[in-house]
Amino acid sequence: MSVSLSSLILLPIWISMAQIQQGGPDEKEKTTALKDLLSRIDLDELMKKDEPPLDFPDTLEGFEYAFNEKGQLRHIKTGEPFVFNYREDLHRWNQKRYEALGEIITKYVYELLEKDCNLKKISIPVDATESEPKSFIFMSEDALTNPQKLMVLIHGSGVVRAGQWARRLIINEDLDSGTQIPFIKRAMDEGYGVIVLNPNENYIEVEKPKIPVQSSSDSSDEPAEKRERKDKVSKETKKRRDFYEKYRNPQREKEMMQLYIRENGSPEEHAVYVWDHFIAQSAAEKVFFVAHSYGGLAFVELMIQREADVKSKVTAVALTDSVHNVWHQEAGKTVREWMRENCCNWVSSSEPLDTSVESMLPDCPRVSAACSTEM
């Protein structure tokens, strides 16, 4: 039986508390002191000491997984599905491993959009300088020139990126369930141009610059000998602090800062930007949207900000479990009326497909998806 370091550290304290609590009133002060000690112990930090390094592969092959001919993620040696609890009792480590695999899958889906669906990766902002943060969307060759039909896809919130509906479904089910690829291929087969939005790519992360500690000798009028003694003490103190920090938090992750992408700092901003610079410029007579979850909210915000343009160009909108709210988003009467005529929200329900589902909001019809639309 393995015993964790954190358990070994805390066990004597728990035993002491149990013994003290059996004593009389005079022991209350000791109990209070021990409780105070426990409150100062960061259990999350202690648990990190039991973890293996947060050092994961950067390829599917490194994880020993691959997608089979059915689009299912399987272990290349055992053929088994992905196992989340790779190491027992190490939930944080398992979660970090899952996230690392998810990042690889995001890149894998990007490759499929380009190679399998023949979409082009378009950098935004369109006038970005070389040094500023950038995002991107995907478009078919005829997205802006197709004179008839254009399909626009918007995913929901969270870790998903362009081309995905749900990372969990990609990992645990298959690519057809979790990606937008079946929608893209069918749309293209039926003569649509396609634009795939990327509303969660709102910033890039860079490591926070370390703020240099100014030496006390830089701006002091103290005698040189005294400054040298102070600097020596300061260096020894820093050395002890760094040693303690390394012991206290051996898996300390880098401190990161976010640099937001101009005019694309939120899903709502992104939807408006792509509309202004791409969709509104397209030749298509009819534009259709498919928007899941928060993507529905982003579309409604676009509708509010570009009402006349949207009405003139968009023919229909298919929502799936949309989280929009016409009251909170302050959608006007004319927006709500247009949504009632041109939008439909398929929601999770056990009722037969397309059965009307009651709604408290006066916007678009809600009908059953005959299953969970969790993506």
C-alpha cells in the first residue's frame, strides 16, 4: 500500500488533534493552535508533491493513441478507448494529461479541415501587423464567390476551437460526433460555400516577464560596507526563499499573461468581425447559420448590432441548445419577430424529433432534437 507524502505530513497533526479533543477545557487552546496550523497548509500544494512531472507528449503517437478508420480514438497497442484515470488518486495530473491530449486533437482537427475538407486557413485581423496577436478562421475556396449559398458554423464556449463541437465527444465517441466535419462535407456536397468561425480564440498566452528586483545599493547614499552587508543578506534571503518555494511547490507552472486579439477579444466581437470582413462581403444570395450553445448567443448579438444587414442576407438559422436570452441581450421587438420567422432552436429532449418544446422566451421556436445535443 502506497502512502502519499501529504498524508504522512498531516497524520501526526490529526492524531494530536484527536488526543487533545479527548482532554479537558485546558486543551482548547492547543486545539485552536493546531486548527490554525492546518488552515495554513495548502493541501493542493502538498498534493502536487505526490505528482509525476507535468511533462506530456506533444503528438498522438507520443500518447500511444490514434484515430481508427471509424474516427474513434484508440490505444495503438491495446485498441482500448481513452482512459482518463491513467493514474489512480491523481485527478489533477490526469486532468492535465487530458488537456494536453485535447490540445493535440485541436491541431489534428485543424489539419483535417485543411486536408480532408479542403478549407483555407485565413488569418485575422486581416490587417494585422507581424508582431501583434492573431487568430484565424477557415473558409472554402468559394466562400466569398459562391453566388447562391453560404453556410456559417459557430461552435459553443469552452476549450473547443474551429471545426469542433465538443472535445469530449471527439475523445470518447468519434470524430463525426464531436467535429463539424460531417456538416462541412454535406454543405459542400450540396453546393454551399462554407465559413468556420473560431470564436474562442480570443487571445494568446505568453509568459509573464519577471520584474527585476532593484538592488538597495542602486539608489542609496549608505556607506559601501553597509550596502555590501545588506546586499549579502538580501541574496541569502532570496536563496532561502527560492529553495523553500521549490520544495513547497515543485510543480509550479509558469505565470502567463493574456494578449487579446484586436477586434476579436470575445466570441461576440469575433462574430461581428467575421461578418463585417467576410460574410457581408460574400456574393451569396442566401446565408445560413448553424450555431451551438454560446454560438447562438453570439449570433443574436450579431443580429442586434447588424440587424438590417443580417435581415437582408441571412435566410435561416439553426440553433442547437442555444444559450441566448433576448431579454438579457436586450434584443428589440423587430429582432425577436425576425427570429420567430427565421430561427429554430433544437434542444435536448426525449420527445420525438421536431416536437414543439415549450419556451418561456418570446423568440424563436424550440423543438426536440430527440436526443442530447451536448457537443
